Amino acid sequence: MPGRTQGPGASGFAALRPLDAAVLLLAAAGLWWLWQGASARLTYHWNWAAIPQFLAYADADGTVHAGRLATGLFATIRLSLWSGLLALLLGTAAGLMRVSPRLFLRLCGGTYVLAVRNTPPLVLIFLIFYFLSGQLIAALGLDAAISALPAWLLGPAEVLLGPAGQMPAFLTAIATLGLIEGAYVAEIVRAGVQSVERGQWDAAAALGLPRWRALVHVVLPQAFRRMVPALTGQFVSTVKDSAIVSVISVPELTFQAQELVSATYLSFEVWTLVFLLYLALGLPCSLAARALEKRLARSDRTEHPGPQHPPTHQEDSPMALTGNWFSRMFGKTSQVPAPGAEANRSNPMAPVVKVYALSTCIHCKKAKEYLDQCGVQYECVHVDQLTGDERKLTVEEVKKFNPSVSFPTIIINGETVVGFNQEKIDEALKK
């Protein structure tokens, strides 16, 4: 559009300055010069025509089969997905143990993280391989169990875990990678949980929430948004680190490339293609993570109220839990009579209205403003500003009218209105 300018943070070629373009051209010219010099000095005969058959080839009957690199690529994808899932489970458990108030759990989580992160991955791979594959799998009879699988079950198992003869080594590789990457995921989870303000824990405890419920419903949803970039980067590292299991003869992409180079001596062609395949695996993950970050950022700024339910404020939501902080800042007035409440007692025909609300709830504020506009006198109880037994008794009282304990809960002549719903409020006032 005419007159539209882009700031320093603009992206794309529209923000490319002449100096930047000159630097890029010089870099491209330097790479071209190096390429020409290397081609003139190296006595290497390129044979790119042989590369496509390593991805796919057709036999004499015209049936297309996956080449060795394609087979290795599928094995790498399976290995990365299973290892990433195992690392997420182990890392989440270890990360939560690291922030546990119990000393024993903190010691267990810390020992696991320190032991794995300070040991070379290659040593761990050999250690776990010779113990798990050489001892445990044989003792459990896993080889015989895999061979005895029925045909209808063996097919899906091979899709998920590779050929039956390679499953023990593949399971060992999953366990090894999951154990190694899980230590790094644990630190991401620990940092994410600790980045959530301490006031969230205090507010949840003030509302009587158990620690596990506060963690699941209040802390982890906030921490997850902050962990997404690091977790995505760690998954990309898992894809790259999967190459190390080639030392235990797991037929993933790097192992297949080594076998091809030994058989064909096409070192540059094979490794260039492997580089592009790994890039094709990692780049979409990074782009997807960036899109997810933007989506989560938008969801933080935008409210999406449900069309069929009146807006309510849950007792255990993060916004509700901050009420304890507001009560300390602005006083602890637990019951706030509305203007004209005394006149309400002198008028027996006036509706009896009581509002259970939170001082930080926007829907509660709108409901009270609407009652004021209607000229209705009401008694308002700010539940989040109560303390001790008084809070517990009030919450139990709210449960009698609204078992979900959401706010605002409005009692009009004995009829309950949950949330800010003008139509239901008007109907209750007319009765």
C-alpha cells in the first residue's frame, strides 16, 4: 500500500537494505569461488544419476520399492517419534520431581538429570545396549514373543517398530534416546514451572486447592506456553541425535548412508542427500513451533466465550486465584452491601438478591453493574477476599446453589442464575 513503511522488525525481502544485499552477494560469490576451486583440484567424478535408486526403485515387474535411504528415513521418523514421546514422559516426571517439596523426589530427579547430562551419550548407548538388549530382553523372552505374534498383529507392529528381526535393537535405541533426551526435557519442565509466579501457588492454596490440582489446572497451562519453543528445539535435537544409534547397528538414516558409502564410494552425493533429508525433518518442526507460539500468544490476548453458556469465572482458574493478591492489596472486605441495601430491608416487595462474586472477575463486575442499572438492591459476597473457615463455609454455601462453584452465582428470590445472563436475571426479577 502507498505510504506503508516497515519497521526494524519487518521480515522478508522488503526489509532488505542495499548493504545487506551486497553482503549476501559477496557471500554467494565466495561460496561459488570455493566450489569452483574445489572442483578443479579434486579428482572426484560426480554421479548424481545413481542417487534416485537409493530413495526408490522399481523391480523387473514394475513394482516400486523403497530404497535404502528411504527405509532409513522411515526408521528415523519412527525412532524420533517414540523417543520423543518417551523423553517427554520421563522429562515431565523428572522435572516435576525437581520442583517437588519432598526432598527424596528432588534427589531422585536431580540424580537422574546430573548423571545423564554429565555422561557422554555414546557411553550411555553402549551401556544400555549391552544391558537392555543383551540381558534384559533375552531374560524376558522378548525375541520369542515377537516371533510368536499373529499375522494380524505383526503387520501393525512392524509399521510402528520396524521389521520383527530388528525390533529388539530398535526398542533398545528408543529406550536409550528417550533416557538421554528426557534429562534435557526435565530441565525445560523445571524451568517452565519455576517461571510461573509464586503468587499463583499461594492463591491456589488460599482457595483450598491441593498442590496437584493447582499444578495441573493453574501452573502447567501457563508454563506450557513458555516451554513450547524449548520443547520443539529439543525434539529437533532428538531427530538429529538419533544418528548416534547407528553405532549399535540400528538401520536408521545415518546407518544406511554409511552402508551405501561403503558399497558405492559415492560419499559426497550420499551425504549431501542425507543432509537434505535431515533438514526436511527438522525445518517443518521449527516452523510448526513458531506457528504454535503465535497461536498461543493470540489466545492469551483474546477471549472466546462459549455461545451456549453464560460467561462464568471458575473458582480454580488462574484469574480467580489472583483474587488473594488483590485482597491483600486492597483490603479484606468480605461482604459488600450494594447501595440501597438497607432500603431493601424496609421494602418487603423488593426481590431478595444475593451475589457471590470474585473481586477480579470481569463477569461478576458486569453482573453487578447490570443490577445497579436495574435499580436492584443486593448483597454481594466476594469469596476470594474471605479467609479461613469463613471462606470454606461460603464455598460450601455456593455449592448448594451451584455445584460447579463458578462465578458469579446470583440468588434471586431463591432462584439461581449462574454467570452474567441478562435474560435469566430479568426473568428471575419479574417473579
